Amino acid sequence: MSEGLLGKAATMEIPISSNGDAGSLPEDDSLEQDLQQVMVSGPNLNETSIVSGGYGGTAEGIIPTSAIKGSTLHQPHASATPGGEELVRGIAVEKFDIVKKWGINTYKCTKQLLSERFGRGSRTVDLELEAQIELLRETKRRYEGILQLARGLTAHLYSLVQTQHALGDAFADLSQKSPELQEEFGYNAETQKLLCKNGETLLGAVNFFVSSINTLVNKTMEDTLMTVKQYETARLEYDAYRTDLEELSLAPRDASSLCRLDSAQSHFQSHKEKYERLRADVAIKLKFLEENKVKVMHKQLLLFHNAISAYFAGNQQQLEQSLKQFNIKLRPPGAEKPSWLEEQ
């Protein structure tokens, strides 16, 4: 990823105080949620592959687990299928290795998480990036509020339009059956029909507004936050293996400890690269999201303002022009869903 983006971020290790406070950094709601996040991705034993000649053989002998039928795994006599015993042993060993690696990783991450929470460790923090992430979460909460209110407005407008339509029909019917009030019922019927038409046009604009905000909030922003969750998990793993490496570096040196130190260094480097890659991904997605948000909201807020203003001013021409400006077509009378509009 771009070194410029990474270079701009002020990444540092922040020691956790005795009460678990990391300064002004936002904490998650509960320790339980964080522990659930650590445990959520268990080992996938369905994607195991084994070596036909036994565990640790050459790559040419790899057989997918999915290709092994139940009859092979439950063969009563290994001699009935040549190599069957080695096959089963290979599956068991490899799956055990997967579970073992997952268990070690989960233990280290849980230990790091508890250490951070109870003030006995440190965490790596990119102050600029985490401020942007928190701003995104707050923005999403506010936009969700706007979306809920806009949906409420749509429901009220729809109800109003239906009432005006029914009232117009009632006035028109009475104008035919009440000769002495025919004119009065007649122009009231025409007024309600006009209001109904304008209401349908406004409803089309508001529906378009709601659809666009929904896409921005529940697809675009949510996609970025999914990458943020991956980044936060990678940060925890990185700090867990960093702490492990630091502890091993302080231990007495012998042949066994040197071997463990080399292994820890390798794992640390791998998680460091993953953390830095995801940090860069988040920074890029946040940048593009901000640009897209401004572009989308500029268009939608202009549409919403123009349509609402024209409707309550009784300016039918300007109201219809607002929909044409943003390429919105109303649903033809009697047409099936979707909604009251379609995007061109």
C-alpha cells in the first residue's frame, strides 16, 4: 500500500494506566463484546487438505478432505484400503494442528485484551486514524437518525396522498348528486386532485432521498466499518505477538529459547505486515468514503430542499422540474412495485 498514507499516521504504543484508561481514546461498550470478537472466528476444519503419504509429505500427494467419503473414514479394517490408515492419521494430525494454532492465537489475543483492559499492557494506537474511525461511527449514527425520520415522513406523505385522493373522489361524486352545490364540490374536487398529484411527485422525490441515504449508510459506510473491524482484530493480534516477542527477548538465552525467539519473530513480522496492510486499507477507504459522502449528500440535500420548497409553495412546475433535474421517474398509475419511482 502507499507509504505516504502510512507515513502520515502517528502510530505509537500507548501504555494502559492502572484503571485501564487509555487517555481520551474511546473504549468499547463492554469487555464481553471484545472477548466475543476474539472468539468469533474459529478454525475452519472443512478446508483441511492432507498428504496421502502421511503428514509432512510432498505437495503432489495433497488430497482435499471433501473428497474423502464417510465409508473411507469409517473403514473397519485399514488393510481393506491401502494407505487408509495413513490417510485417516493425516487428517487427524492436520486438523489437530489447525485447532492448536487457532487456540494459541486466541489465547495470546485474549491475554493481550485482558492486559490492556486491566492496565498491565500497552496497545498500538494510530491517533489520526482512530479519530477518523470514531468520526465515521458517529456520522453513521446521525445519518441513521435522518434515515429513520425520512422514512417516517414518507409514510405520512403516503397517507396524506391517499386521503386527498379519497376526498377528491368524494367531492366529485357529491358534485354530481348535489345540483345546488355542484360548483363548490367541483372546485374542491379539482383542488384535492391537484394536491394529490403534487403529493405523489413529492413522494417520489422523498423516496429517492431515502433510497440514496439507505445505500450510503447500510452499504457504503457498513462496508468500510467491516474493514475497520478487520483492522482492529489485526491490531490486537499484532500487539499480542509483539508482547510475546518482547517477553521472550528478556528471557535467558539457550538453544530452546533461541528457537522460540526465532519463531516469535517470524509470527510477529507476519502480523505486523497484516496490521500495516489493513491500516492502509482503512485509511484509503475512509478517504474515498468521505469524498463519496459529500458527493451523494450534496445531490440529495439539494433535491430534498427544492422538492419540499416547491410543494409547500404550490409550485407544480418547479416540483416536476426538481425530479427531471435528478432523472427521477414517477411510477405510472396502476404499475406494480417497486415503489413510486424508478431511477433512470
